Amino acid sequence: MNCLINGTLQDKAENTISDNELLIMFKKVEKLPYDKKRLVKEFLDSFLFKDNVHRQLAG
């Protein structure tokens, strides 16, 4: 019932992520084994942290 009211997680992702290529990549990553998913998450976290620091220093 909750899915009918709030939509599925896939519906939310498709409505939130406008970059279709990125959405496809996330769906592929989701199917990876836990240890590989963890590495992708660590990479993304590091990349986003670095980008945030660069933005703060530039501003």
C-alpha cells in the first residue's frame, strides 16, 4: 500500500535523476556485489567532497 501512495524507489529515482545515463549507471551499480557497491559509494563520496571543497574555496 505504501508503494501506491509514495511510489516505488525506482519511480522516485526516475523522477529525481534527470540524467538518464546516470540513472542507468546507478541501476547497474545496484546489481553489483556489496563490496563493489561500497567502493563506488566511497568514490562518489570522495568526489563530491572534493567538489564541495573546491566550490567553497572558489566562492
